[in-house]
Amino acid sequence: MPESTQPAAAPKDHRSGLRSTARFTRAAGYKDHLVYLALIGIGIFFPNTGIWLVVLPLLMMTSFVFWIRYYRRWRAIEDLPASRIASAAQGYAELTGTVANAPGYELLGKYTRAPCVWYHYETIEVIDSKNRKLIDSGSHSVPFILRDDTGECLVHPGKAEVICSTAEWASKGNMRYHEWSIRVGDPLYALGYFLTDATKISGDLDKKSNAVLQSWLADPKAFFTRFDANRDGKMTAAELAGARDAARSAATQQFINSGGLNTLTAPPDGRLFYLVNTKNQDPVAATYARVSKEHLWVFFISLTFLAWNLR
């Protein structure tokens, strides 16, 4: 599915694990296990009486840090009750809904060219049956609307940790093209900082104002009837400025009528910011619960062996 070619294989969906603009891993805990293997390998391949007295404390500290990381994620999803957009409390909130384009923002998948709000892509060269080389990768996102049956919320996904299970791939020769995406119309679970501000004047409002103006321009006759004050069939700078002001007022009124400009962003206190392309977050919470318990087991096993070595 390169941009200049047609798909070489039928799209295939699969569970992809964690997908983030900050990091990209095959599954929760995947890279953590590599750290454990490296530390254990040091103890095995450098047989020395005191080497385990260094390796085991490192395993304990590392597993404890990993346990805290995944335990926090697990409890954040489990402990926070779901809210409706129209009645959500200000501050840290859990929302579910459907993805829609925000006015003025558009994004197409790199390979599929499908309308989306976030995607991650990888270009991989298959060298042989055992070796692959990552040629290129990256993530892109745009602000989007999260909508439920009570209202809308503008989501800024730039700093979110994204968990995406929608993936498509294709091949051409020895090249493989992979794309994970959150698409327009997808269900979405979101955890972040919710704020309603009916007086917010920002780039988001500018985008919606432009969308309102474009919708008016779609009917030129009605547009000129409304804003061509001197009826000369031409729009002066002053008349066009008046049309822009009217569009901005209309956009502002839309926000006010819906209870204000609802936004979801990264929490200012550093708490977790999640976007998951599903309305059922239980599998995600279950994964974090399992991984956190695995790291806790590593901690106690390392502690036991350290005590045995010290004796």
C-alpha cells in the first residue's frame, strides 16, 4: 500500500499492543523482558561468585520500577468511573464515544489513505526468513472530536499513549508496509484532563469558524444576500471581515449551546493520558494487571535468590 501503488495483499487486522507517539512496542512488557534477559545473561555468561550480588539487586530495582509503571496504568483505568461528555466533571475523566473529524483538521493514513485522526507506520525490508530491517517509521495525529449521545469533546492527542488494534499491511517484493490507525467513525475510550471553557478563544475556535464560513460559501446566493451590504455583487474587505466575524460568533454560540468548549488533553499533573480505539477497556486493564503481577513476581524471586546468595 505505498502511496504510488495498490495494495499487494488483502488488509489484515490483528491486535497490535501498545502504539504511542513517544514509544512503539510490540506488546505490553515486551521491551521490559529484554532488560531482564540482558541482566540474567550477564550473570550466566560471567560466572563469578559476586556477580549475582550485583545482578539480583539490579533485577529487584528494575522489576519494582516496571511494577509501579504498569500498576499505575491498571488502577487508572479500573478506578475511574466512566462519564458522559455533557455531565463529565472538570479534571481527570474517563470518556467513551465515537471519533469524528474536527473542523479544519484532516489526516490520511500514509499507506491506506484512509481518513483517520492518528496513525503509526512502519516500512520493513525482509532480508531473509530470520532477519528484517526497519527502513522507516513514524506517527502522526491531529485534533479530533470525540462524540457520544450527550455532546462533543475536542481531543488533542499529541501527548497521549495510544493503544490501537486496527492494523493493515501489504507487501511488494521484499518490502512490508504496516499501518496502525484510529479512523473516523471508530469507537474510542479516552482517559485524560477534561475541561469546559465557553469563552475560550483559540486556534480550535478559529478552525470551527472557518468551517462555518465555508458552509455559508457553499450557497453563494444566500451568502451575498446576507453580507453584500451595498448589493453591488462584490465583496469588499469590510464586508468579508463582517462575514468572518459572523462566522466566529456562530461558532462560539455553537460551543456555548453545547455547554462550552469541551476539551480533553494531557493532565497538567503528569497523570496518564490514554486513547484506546475500543469502547471496552477491560482487555487493556486486564493486560496491565497481568504484566504488573509478572513484574512483582520477578521482584520477589530476585529477593529470594539474593537472600539465598547472601547466606
